[in-house]
Amino acid sequence: MSDIEFIGFISNNNSSETIVRQGPVLDPVHIETVAKAHENAGFDRALLAFHSTSPDSLQVAQHVLGVTSRLNVLIAQRPGFTAPTLLARQFAVLDQFSRGRVALHVITGGNAAELRQDGNTLDDKSERYARTSEFLDIVRSQWTSEKPFSYAGKYYQVENAFAQVKPYRKEGIRIYFGGASDAAIDVAGRHADTYALWGESYA
């Protein structure tokens, strides 16, 4: 992998801060058009975002991978919504179908009110990042362990967990990580292959 990646963004419809949506919330034609434009322009990867009220990014990514042949996807997911063992298998299956074009973008979530829309009631940010760390411990183990494993954490406990399906490449599925708090940076340093941050000033 090169030191520089060009990562775009595929929205679910033609709207933005300056464009008012005219069509459906989930617009397959828009998604397909933008996905193919990214591929034809030579982007390395495209982000599929996650929000408590938006279409599921994992399923949208599956469609994007189906209408492209080279474009990689960066699928945003939030720990706390899906069991880590299940998410690890979902990503491994998609990675196998796409022959290694999948990456996971971990966003723990900074807006407690939005998180509660999905039933995530863990309001303390440091606790959410502690849960994220346990989540990623298990995800990595599901992707790499050749025998059943158990895990006893504060937030997750699994017994004899095992995934028959593994990522497509031996090096596994890359994990990108967002978050700027001290707790976030600690977890990113432990788990992330790539630290993803906003284009902000140094301060």
C-alpha cells in the first residue's frame, strides 16, 4: 500500500450543505453514478458514512462494490450497535466477495443525543471509547484466531467465539479510526492502521 491514498465520499443521494435533496433518500442511480465516477477518476477508496437516521452503510457499500471492480470502500460503523463477532463476520464475507476491497472506519460517536436514537445510552465519552477498544479486540480476534477464543471485558463477553470466514488477504482488513479526544487517541494508537482526522488547523 502506498503512503498516500485518495479517498472520496459516496452519499446516499444528491444533496449536501449547498444542494437540497430532490429525489429519494436512498437513490441507487446517484450511488452507482458517483461510485463509477470515483473508480474512473482513479480514487483509491470511497467513504460510506454512518448516521443514526441514514441508510445502512454496510449494505450501501455492498452495492457500490457490485457496480465497480477496482474501487475500495471505507465503511463507517459504530461500536455499540452491532455485536463485534457479527460485524467481523459481515466484513470478512464482504471482503471475500470483493476480493479484498473493504476497510472499516470506526467512529465511536460524539453526539450523545444522536447515539440515543439507535438505543446507545452510554453517554460518557471515555466509556464509549473504552467499549470501542474492547469491540476492536474482539473484531481482530475474529479475523485472526485459528481456534475458538473467549473474551471477558466490561462491555463485551464472548465464549468460544470463532469465525470460519476470514478476510480475503493475509494482512486482514484495514481499520481506520476517527476521534480527537485523549481517550480516542489512546484507542486509535492501540488499534488503528490509519488515524483519520478532519482537515483542521494544527491547534
